[in-house]
Amino acid sequence: MAASLEEEVEAVHVTNLDRPKYTEEDSLCEDELDRLREATDDRPFLVIYHLKNFRDKNIPIFLKGTPISCRVESTERHTTRSKVKICTLYTVRLTHGQFTWTVKKKYKHFQELHRDVQAQKMLMTFLPLGRFAIQRQQLEALGGDMPTLHGADRNRRASSKPKHLEVYLNELLENSFCRTFSGMMEFLDVSPLSFIKDLGPKGLEGFILKRSGGHRIQGLNCIGHHQFCYRWSRRWLVVKDSFLLYMKPEAGIISFVLLFDPELKVQVGRRFTETKYGVCIQNFARTLIIKCSSYRQAQWWSYEIQGLAKQYSKDFLQTHRFGSYVPIRHNSLCKWYVNGCGYFADVAEALEQAKEEIFITDWWLSPEIFLKRPANDDYWRLDKILHRKAEQGVKVCILLFKEVELALGINSGYSKKTLMSLHHNIKVMRHPDHVSSIVFLWAHHEKMVVIDQSVAFLGGIDLAYGRWDNHHYRLTDIGNKTSNEQTIKDPEAEQNSESVPDKQLDSIVDLHYLRDNNKLWLGKDYCNFIAKDWVQLDKPFEDFIDRYKTPRMPWRDIGAVVHGKAARDLARHFIQRWNFTKIFKNKYKDTFYPCLLPKSLRTASELPFKVSGATSAHVQILRSVDRWSAGTCESSIEKAYVETIENSQHYIYIENQFFISCADGKNVYNGIGDAIVKRILQAHSENKTFRVFVVVPLLPGFEGDITTGGGKSIQAILHFTYRTMCRGDSSILTRLKLQMQGRWKDYISFCGLRTHAQLQGTLVSELIYVHSKMLIADDRRFIIGSANINDRSMLGNRDSELAVMVEDSEMVESVMDGQEYQAGRMALALRLECFRVLLGSDSDPSIDIQDPVSESFFQEVWQKTAASNASIYDKVFRCLPTNSVHNIRTLKEYAAVDKMAESDPDKASSELEQVRGYLVHYPLHFLCEENLLPPLNSREGMIPVEVWT
């Protein structure tokens, strides 16, 4: 049983349908091998993926031309249980270029090394002269004796003994054969991982016995813990500055990586390990037990692990502000993005710069998405970029959310198979396995792209269909086509279709057609998911809605990019999730899926490139994770939101896909809405100005006909949204009205976004889907991430999420409440960009958006614009949702009345000329007389309430 359930990463072959077409060895070409042999300063980081080449291709572990020096600095004398009562332990300090490390050896270890070298020398005399002439010559240069510290030499002064061993060892290290001799490598505790600068300083290494099991995984907690349910395996243990690993050196396979975290403990003795000379190494995800050859060795491992961790990993050994796993990274380069246009373009350029690794995690990923538009060829298509980089040797690791297919149609299986069929350097994992992990309701919702662990993108923007947009929020995209035809196939490919697999035919885009293309959204990218959800995602270039009759739904989103240590923090999160998934799922224990290693913070400032326009600020990475999602627990995003709101002085501006909060201890638990109420009541009691801006989508993003009520899913989300805003005793407005009656309008505003256009000569309108997850406070700090304002995203034990808190380090002159004010450069620019677009201030120079809290702005610009735009849209299009409809009966009557846009298009066009920007008031009274919770006998009603909240 133990063997069959052993959860370690072993060098086994797993046969399954998810394996890629490419099965050849992941070996280096001769040019790359030569570069490794000629390396003189340090090894390139990509060596971690090619450890087997050191043995198979005879690559030396030590750096060419770089001397190795040793000093025997001290001795320790201790008693043993052997007949020899006193034993001397020698401390050997070694230096190799920029790397310094210490080994502790007894005299007998020097003797064993000497015997092994002499045995090799003897062996060479029996091997063919021509083939081993160089090795024989190198060994003959060695003397035949080593210093003896016994017998006649006992009268030597103790201080001279280390010197003799030092001279002897340095003589060996000057010999070319000994520098590559495996016995010498083991004596000096070195491996191919020793001299990689990006892995930090060289720590302790060596052979140990490790015990199986100890993983703290849901459903697998007992495995390997019982004294009758484990096995011992010989492994090479490597300690680095923020993690340790063990590997099978003969196979060149890293089997397991243990990241240092606040739960790190190293304990020695039978009491903790149930074994003689045992060491227990524990973090949040695993209790690893190793066995050493002596008590002294066990103590040495404990001392080195704790010493290296405390010296270099203080950032990871404690929780930080908001309970985050990482601290504030001061003066870190970062940049924000409003909408997917700029975000996608910078992601594309960053992917092009990748030299070593690309990490991507998304809720949904569409391989055929174009990152730069309009597309006139397929160069900037995501799958083409990744294929190109994989062929250059870059390791591409992708983590996708594995959906419940009956509930969600994002077809992550197609995305995985498509990407993994491109190249063996592209590895894709999906998680969770719903049955084995007992996780059916929650999702991996984070969105992140990391390049070489040095530059990292995050926010609310998946690399998926429908996400690309710009500040124009176009409703139409007819392009240069004259009929509602599907994308033309390549004629040459059609003629040779017999030689092309059927599933590849649908993904062949006519490059000649693309050269003349001026469409922004091709195929499945043109979408309106409330009108119709995505179907047939395996046919990416076929339209699934009629773009000549149905307007697309614009997409508003926010993203960010960080550099240096903050990017290392995000990479560490990805590595934690990747290695956790590899352990959890049997199919990923195959050696095709490597264990990932985090780069050291010591080299984080050595940026391979910088994203254009990035600015220095103080940043901190936040997340929501739990044992099921990452093997650890954290809910720092919610804490950051609550504390930012409570400590804000002038205003908070929120854009979010959801707004479900105000804890009642029954259905809703996050406290963001409560913090808003508390802060407004404080301002009211102190008679101070304070504003809250909330911008959310006018309807939830589910397929449904709103003219008949929108469907049970839409109504369920509306129920909890209205419960947060204005309905029920727990709502924000109900609690505010108890203290200030109608004056709540001076403090808070709820809005959505809408736009209009002409489609084939017909006036059309559509809401702009707000997918942002952003908070700005006081023009000095902001939070951007993937976390919605609801329990799913905020509590930590549900969906997994990522976010970044940015606080400006550079201030600029501004205005706040009519007074001079020092605003943060980045936060102010972000808020001004949002207000400029939403209010249409570019088209009206009289609009002043500099002061966000002044009475003239809040009432006369913000509130008035939102009210005016909403009124015009209601008049012209009879838009839904609307305050005019309080129940289902009036909804049907309202929808049956002719629209001005259809009955009198000229007058409608005249009215629409008065629309300014996109801002409209959120209809707080829509269906206020209906119970919007799904009936218990409906499919949606049988779903746990937690799914909606």
C-alpha cells in the first residue's frame, strides 16, 4: 500500500492521454553543452532542467579555469562509542570563485578519499592506453602518499595537523582528474546545483536517507506517518537560501522541493523522528524526516538549515503586513494597465524577452488569442509565441483551473492538449481533481504571467477570449468582410488537407486574409456572453454569435506588472502551486513535469529587461489560498482591503466584478462592506468630507434573457449584490440611513457603465462588463488583483487569488477637497485615467476631475453625469436593468414597449449626443419587489449558497 500511494516525485513512466506528442529526451545541443563546459563564473539557471547532462555528457561540476582553494580552519574533538575514545572533526572552508562553503570531515574521510583516488589510479593501468591516456597522465602527476596523523606523527603539535591535510587536499584540487572525480565531489559536498548564482549561496549538500510520506494534503494526511507505512530512500539533499530539495543524482531528477515558510522547524532526535540520528524538517505543507550517519551529522544538518534560512530567508520565515507571505518591496518598478489592450501588448513583448522560464496561471486561457491587434499575421498569437520560445529552449509551465465541465464551458482540456502538442518544453497542469481533492465548488481564479522570475504580470485579465479591449469599448467589429461568413481557410492547406489532422484544420488561419484584416476580435473573441455563452472552443476562428445582428459586450479590466523582488514573490507562489499540484496528482509525478526552483532574492535586482513606462513604488504581493489550492492558508487580500478602507482619509474608489459583502455570520462573512459603513459613519460623526465610488457591472456575467428576468443565476447574484448595497438590515444603505437619512448620497455612489453604437444602421446599446478588481485610496495607494469583492475571493479557503498593493514613493502636487495635496504619482494617474474615460472629460474641457471629493465634482460632475446618462439610455433604449421595473410583471410590460431607437432613430441619435462618457447610476430599485433567490426546487436552488457569495 505504501509503495502504491507513495506521493514523492519518482522517475517513473506514466502512460496517459495527457502526454504530449513529443517524447524525446530533453537534452542540450552541442553548442549549449560547450557553453556549460566553458562556463567560468557561474552556471546558467537553466541547468536545473538538464542535470542528467552532467553525467551523460561529462560536463564538469566545477567551473572551468576557476581555482578551488581550501583551508582546514579548525578542529573539534568529541567522544564516540567506539574503542577510540576521542575523535577529531576537521572544518574545511572551500572557495570556488564567488562561492564559499564549509564541510566537516573526520580523518577517516580523508583516508577513504585517498584510497578511492589510488584505486582509480590503479584502474587506469588496466584500461586501453589510447582512450584513457590523458586521465592516466593526470593521475601519475599525483603523489602516492597522504599525511598520516598516527604512529610516528602523533608527536606533532595539534595545530600542524590541519595544515598537512590542507596541503594534501589543495594538491588534489589542482589535479584535473580529481576535479572531476565523483568521489571528490561527494567529499566536497558539491553537485550540478552548487554553483548556480540565481539559486543563491552554496549551502550544505550530501547523501542522506529520507523517509517517505509526511505530506499534509487533504485526503492523504496519514500516508507515510505511521511507523509501519513508510520506506527509506537514499537521496542527495541540497540546502539553499530559501528552500531545500532532495534528488536522485544518478538520474538527474529533483524529486521534492521544500520551501521555507513561517512554519519552518528543524528538530533533531528520536523524540521527533522516531529514528536514530534523525532530523525532522517541517513547513506548512510537509514534515520531512531524514536519517544521518551520526548524531554529529544530524546536528550539522540542523545547524546549517536553520543558519542559512535565518541569514537569507527572513522574508519567508514570518508573516508580514495583512498576514501576507511576503513583505513590502520598497522602490520596486511597477506599472498599471486599464483595459486589456496595453496589458496584452506588454505581455507579448515580455514573452519575447524570455530566456529561461515562462510561468502562466489563468482561470481560463485561450491558446489562439492575439496579443496585438489588429492581427495582420499570427506572429503575436499566444500559442505561436509560446511555441517560438519553447523551440529556443525556454521552459514554459502553465497552470490551468480544471473546471467542472457540466457547470462551466471554458474547456481547459482543449487548452491543455493544444499547448502541449506544440513542443516538449511546454508543460501544462490542471487542478484540482474534483473527486480526489473533494473540491467541487471553488476555482483557481488568479491570473499571472511571470518571465524569468524577474518580471511578473497580474490582475484581472485572463489570456482569453473577450478580454482584449481599449477605452473606446466598441460594440461592433464588422471589419472588411462583406458577408457573415466564417474565417477563410488557407487554400493551399485545403488542397493538402488529407495530410493535415482533422483537429488542426480548424486552427489554420488564412495568412493572406490576415494581411488585409482590420478586425479586432476574430472568431470566438467576438462575444456577448449574456446573450450567448461560448460554445465549440475547439473551433477558435468560427464566430458563435452573429456579429451583424448582436453587439459585442465590451470588457473593462485592470492589470499590473511588477519587477525584481516582487516578481520573485509571485514566481515563488507559482512554484509553490506547481510543486504542490505535482505531488498531489499521480499523472504529474512523471519526470516530464519538473519540480520548479525559486530564484534567490540576492539576484532579483539584476533585471534582464524592464517593461516600458514602469515607475518605482512600494509594492506588496497579497493572496487568497488554502490547503486545497496551494498547500498553505492566507487571506491577506481581504485584510488589505479592510485596513485600506478603514485608514483612508478622503475617498475610496472601487471597481469590481462583484460587490457581495456585509457580514451577517450566516451567508456572507467578508467585512469589506462593513468597513465602508464604519468609515462613512466616522466621517459623518466628525462632519468631514469622505467619498466612496463603487463601479460594478450592471448585470452579472451569466447567459440569460434579462427581459424575462435574466435566469436564476443572474437573479441569484443580483440578490446578494442588492443585499450588500441597499436591501435588508445588513446592507450599506439601510445602515447608513439609520444614522443620516437621505444624506448617504453625500458619501457613496453606486454606478455601472454603458455605451451605444450603430450596428448595420441600427442603434444598439450594451452594458460595459466591469471585470476589474481594483481599489484606489486617497490618490496614494491602490490594490489591483484577481480577487472579487465576495466571500469566494476574499476568505482564502475558497477561490485562490492574487493581488498587489502599491503605495507611491514619489509625490506630486494635486488638490484634495479644495486644498493643496501631495498625491502619489502612480495612484493619481490611475484615478485620473479612470475618471477621464468614464466621465468623457476629454470631450468637455470644462470638466475638472483633479479633485475627487469636492462638492462641485462629486455632485455636479460624477452624480449628475451618471444620472443624466442613465436617463438618456432609459429613454432611448428602455435599457435593463432599470429603476422603473420593480417586479416581473412590470418587467414584461416594460420590455414590450417600442424603443425610441427603433421608432424614431433620428430623435434617438439627437438624445444620445448628450451622453458623456460611460457612467450610469446603478439601478438600486430594479426588481425590488421580487425575491431573487433561486427556488429550492430549481437547479440553481439546490446549489450551496456559498457558490453565489
